[in-house]
Amino acid sequence: MGTMAAGKPVIATDVRGSRDLVQDGVNGFLVPVGDIKATAKAIEKLSGDGRFTLLVVFSPNRIITRN
């Protein structure tokens, strides 16, 4: 939650508490519990595009618009 409060996207496991806070692809990524490949893929998505991903895909304006 601290990361989200700072306006950063998060990677969380797809369990009840996380599902309540993280909208997959909107303010972070939800990955299945124990799925190492899905976790690695989510990390790559966040780091692969670097600054573009953080500024455009997870921009506060986009999140507000989608909700």
C-alpha cells in the first residue's frame, strides 16, 4: 500500500486483499500465487519500457479517466 500511496505501480499476488486494491494493468499487475513466470513477466513490463511505462501507462490521469 505504501508504494501505491506514492503513486507507483505494484506487482501483487492475485488474492482477495490485493484484488481489492490493485486493478490489473491500471495501477499495477496481479499475478497468480506461486507463478514465477507471470511475476517475471510483470517485472519486465514495468522495467522494459522504463520511464514510459511509469509516466504514460500508469499516469494518475489515465487511472482517474479509466475509473
